[in-house]
Amino acid sequence: MKPTPIQTALGAAAAIGISVLFSASAWAGKTVDTIKQRDQMVCGVNTGLAGFGAADSQGKWTGLDVDICRAVAAAVLGSGDKVRYVPLSAPQRFTALQSGEIDILSRNTTFTLTRDASLGLHQTAVTFYDGQGFMVSVKSGIKSAKQLKGATVCVQSGTTTEKNLTDFSKANNLAIKPVVFEKLEAANAAYFAGRCKAYTTDASGLASIRSKEAKDPKEHAILPELISKEPLGPLVRRGDDEWFAMVKWVIYGLIEAEEYGISSANIEKLKAESTDPVVMRLLGKSDDTGKLLGLDRDWLARAISTSGNYGEIFDRNVGEKTPLALKRGPNAQWTKGGLQYAPPIR
Amino acid sequence: MDSRFCGFHCLRMKTTFWHLRQTRRWMYQIALMAGLLAFLAWLLSNTLANMKARGIQSGFDFLWANAGFDIGESMIRFDASEPYWRAFGVGLLNTLRVSLVGIALCTVMGTLIGVGRVSANALARGLGYAYTELFRNVPVLLQLLIWYVLLVEFMPDSQSPLHWNDWFFFSKNGFSFPIPVWDAQASSVVWDVPIWDGGEITQGVSLTPEFLAITLGLSFYTSAFVAEVVRAGIVSVPRGQLEAARSIGLSNGQTTRQVLLPQAMRVIIPPLTNQYLNLTKNSSLAVAIGYPDLVSISNTALNQTGRAVECIALIMLVYLGLSLGTSALMNAFNQRMAIRER
């Protein structure tokens, strides 16, 4: 039925109304088409968490979460530079993804059942296995999180952290008093000003904050207890399975590339010389895995050349030679006693 | 009816119900209202349909689920195992606490400064002027952050608080002071004095730096506007009135109470209401400095449950209710103060 002028007018008015509630741009199924059309991927990242997502003085974004975005963009658009970064606070992030403001949320976000089942979002693949910890000043003499009885603890709002803190406080009868800030920066400032006895967030975050924000990082200690499991990774909107698969398999590809020794340094050489069937398959020399995903043959080769394999990404951003100085720990390959295990690319 | 005997008015009597101007007027109003409601309903159902299509759960049922998070300061007992609606209640009470204390403080401060600005004393006038210009021209969020930094950065640790007479304690943990409480056993009023055992401070009343920063910040900011309102009210009373009052032998006090204030109040109350509303709404900035007001708690709830539309709607509803309530009270007060025509 052809719409009457009244219906058209009503429709237009409604479209304006809806776009107030939800920007109606790019949520309908074909995320990839939209990305290709604008020749740019929009990636939601942290407002500033060194090692994961932070802009330097030139406005260049770096970090583990950022490198994942770059790898995906390289696979889909052919270049890791075709990404626009949208810094998001914790409470903003899911709405930004739901509304189509961003294509992918790569912002140290914990996977949980509630988030998976009720937000209209899909959790792709774990890029970092983390756990929540506490940081205290060395001066306070606190050696264990169990000593935090009645303590004030600074925490950022809108995270799983708040709930974990409450569970831990209850289980150990500690009556911890949370002081909740909307912005990471405000929470950092309050902790370093001495408002709170302890600061809590994911252990990787603590290391990042200590290295960047503390006047003297040695004055602050991260307590040994980890009080939760925090598997972090990117999310995409539900209802677009092709895009979901692309993001997921780029991450698996980076992990498998490390397992089979393909790095950004040796990829050209391997491409030309390798006869290893797995390597040939990963680099698109034998099977065309890209076709199945709706990409071209070289999707993974480009992703690896752009960001490096998972191990390179880890070492560059958060590894032992960076200010964060994190060990691989659970983020080592499964062959080396870690949890990073990619399903086979074939 | 015989039309021969009537003139023009008979024609109008014959007009049907639909042609009456009165009826038509009502019809337009009703049609407009219905159209508006239908549009809103359509908008709502469309939003819900869209959310459903994308697998986003909606509804207010989450209010009865366990909140699962603790709240730093609360006027009622709150525990993480209690439902979300109670968490929202805690947030609302915290917002009300800031608003009421802020309104009281800014009224007193604003009145003093406003009177100072029309005082005969040049120093009082100058100070009042400087105060007003300083506080109303710096963005309020910035002022809140400054207060918070002052209270947290420059105060001593909670282990070694500034104290006066062992009754008042200042530290990074806030300000503790004694309050009188009713002792049922002794049937008399006794002082509940803060106790400092070298570690944390217990007993007495403790105000957190977050509460102090938001309350003081909003009070100082709003009092600058209140001062201008008060000054405008005083200046609006014609000079002749005061001269007349003197000439019939009224004392200064009598002139102020009987002549100046009743007339000034008529000018002061309506814009003062505005300032009260502003203060209440500005209290939502508390989230920036970690005070658990309604917005802060809604933020947490929003993130735990993902019910963004519902949480935002709740916030809007509560602030609308608070504003309408304040307006109603102030309008009633205004009516009492209004001049009675005789």
C-alpha cells in the first residue's frame, strides 16, 4: 500500500522522535555494508586506560583493545587506519553500541550472562583474562584484602566491579564502604588524593593506573587476592551474525597465528616460502577461508601485518617490557599453560 | 418556532450542536490532545518493538530484583541483598538531603549577601559584589570539583585528623561532630560525641567529603543568584515608602518588617522558586564527585541491568516530581505573601 501524505508526514515526525531515543542509523543487520560504505569502522574504546585504550599527545590511540580494532579494520577494510575511535565511559558503552553509534565495543568489557542475555549484544572472543584486585598505598601496611575492614574503597560506576566488591565484602564480613565515581579519572584522582584506603578494578587496570597516574608507582601495592573472573573482550550488536563471525574469527586468527609462529615480522617470508599446511591456510594460500566469512583471501594476513599476532599485541601494550609489566599468566597460549585457545581456522 | 418574529439571534439558536463555537473549541482541544497522546503511544510502542527486535529486555520488573551493590552513604539501612527500588529510594533520599540543606544554606547566605549589597556600608557592598560575581560566573561543575579537591587533597589523613576539643574532627574522611540524642534510659538529652581511637572515627555524626562538597558547592553557587534576587526585591520597593514610614515615626526595625519586607517578598518569591529548582536539579552533578545521589545510583542500576530507558525515565519522573512539588509549595507561600486588594 502506498503511504498517504499524512502517513508520510507522521512517519517523518516519528523518525525524528525515534532518532532521539535511538539513533536509527546502522543497526539493521548489515553492519559490514555500512562500514564498507563509509570506508571506516567506528570503534568504542576506553576514555583513557593505558595499555588497553588511550590516546597519546598526538591523538593517536594505542592499546590492546585498540590493536584488536585495527586488526578487524584491516581484515574488513584493508587498512588498520580506517578506524574512528569513540572514547566511552562505562555507563555509556552499551547504549552506544545498541544505538549504532559504534560498530564494535572494544573497551575492556567483562563477559557475563546478564550482559549477553539481556542487552541485545553478543560477546565475541576473550582478548584478555583478568580478575579484580585491590591497590593500596604501601604506607598503610595492608598486605591482604581481608584487612580492609570498614575501609572506604574508590570504584568507577557502571562496571561489574561494584558488584564483585559487594560480594567480597559480604562474604568476608568486611563492611567496605564504596565511593562511586562516574569517570575513571575522578576515581583515580580521589584515590591518589587519599580519599580511599583502597582502589579496586581489574588487576590489569590497577597496573595501568599505577604506572600512569601515581607520583611514585612504588608507593602503591597491588594486593595478591583476585576476587573475580573478568574475561574481557569486544562486543557487537545482536542480530548481525556475519559481523559477529568476522570479529570473532579475526581474534581467533590472531591467537592461532601466535600458536603457529606467524608474526608481523616473518609473515611476508612465510607467505612466500612456507609449506606448512596450517600456515598456508591461515595466510590464504591454500584454502580461501575469507570467502566463508564474506571477506577476501588475505583477511587474516592483513590483520596480522597490521597489529601483529596476539602475543605481539600483548607484549607491545601490556607485557613485561611496558610500564604495566604484566606477565602472560592466564593469557599465555594453551600450549604454554595459559587459557588462550583458538578454535581451528579451517 | 416562528421565524418571522425573530431576528438574527434566531438563526443562531437554530444552529446545531456541532456549529456552536464553544463546542468546536472543545473539539479542537480534544482532537489535539488525542493526537498528541496517540503520537506518544506510538513512539513508546515503536521503541518497545525496536528493543524487542534487537533482543534488549525491557520493563520495570527489575526494580524488585536484588540490587547486589552497596551504597557508600545512606540515610536508611541498605544492604546489597535488598531490591533495586530500595536502592533508588536511598538515592532519592540522598538527593533530597543535599537539596534541603542546600536550599536552607543558600537562602540564608543569599539573603545576607543581598542585604549587604544594598547596605550603606561600602565594604559590605563591595564584598557582596565580589562574591556574587565570583560565584555566579564560574561553572558550577568546576566549583564542585574545586570544593572536592579542597576537602580531599588538603585535609589530613583519617589517622591524624584536625580536631578541636575532641568534639569536632576534620580529615580526608570528612567532618565529624557531636549531636544531641534522646537517651531513653536516662530520660534526658545527651551528646553523642565522636570517638577517635587513633584509627577511624566512630559515633557522632559524620559528613563525607562528597556530601560536603556537593552541598557547599551548590549553596555557594546558588546563593550568588539568591543574593541578586533579594537585592532586586529590596530595590523594587519605592524609596518614598521608606521615607513615608520614617516620617510617621516607625523605627528601623518596624520599617523593615512592616513596610519593606512584605513588599519585597512579592518580588522575591517567584524567582527564588526558580533558584530552588535549579539547586535541586544541579544536585544531579553529584555523580562527578562520587556522592551517591539518585543519578549515581541509577547509573549503577542502568549498567547492572541494561535497562537504560527505564532508569532514565525514573530519573526524569523523580526530578519532575521534585520540581513540581517545590513549585507548588512556593506558589502556596507566594499566595500567602501576596498583597490583598481591599
